[in-house]
Amino acid sequence: MSSKTKSRQRAESDAAVKEKIVIGAEEAYIPVMTLRRYCEITGDTAQAVYDRRRDGEWEDGKQCRLKRGRLWIYIPEVTLWARSEG
């Protein structure tokens, strides 16, 4: 595979995980956020997130991470998970 093809694939992959969040008139890319904020923005429930962790759909250290008593959500990995088959 040529280096040009690899660069194009890498750019497409990077574009697939860069989600923008619009708050009011401001636009920002926020890769990590607390569970509470994730639920506010997406409409997902905390219980659904806990169920995904319990059932092994989301892995600690990949889509989420518990740190200092708070669950943090990693948006690029959640985006990949949501777009995956299955």
C-alpha cells in the first residue's frame, strides 16, 4: 500500500472520530467528559452506560474510565462503538 493511500485512510479515520459539540453559538471538540455531561448532551441514561459496562459492551480504559469516583466517557471510542456492527 502506498504512503499516499495510508495517509488518506488515516485522515478518513481521524475524521470519523472527531465529533463536534455545539453549545449555544460555540463549537468545540471535547474528547472526554463526565458521565453526567455525556447524558445531558446525548440523551443517553446513566443506567444504560452502567449496563453497557456490566455487559462488556464498553470496556473500562477504552470507552470509559473511573477516576477519583467519577466516570469519564471517551467520545472518540464511543463514536467508533456506535458506528460498529453488532
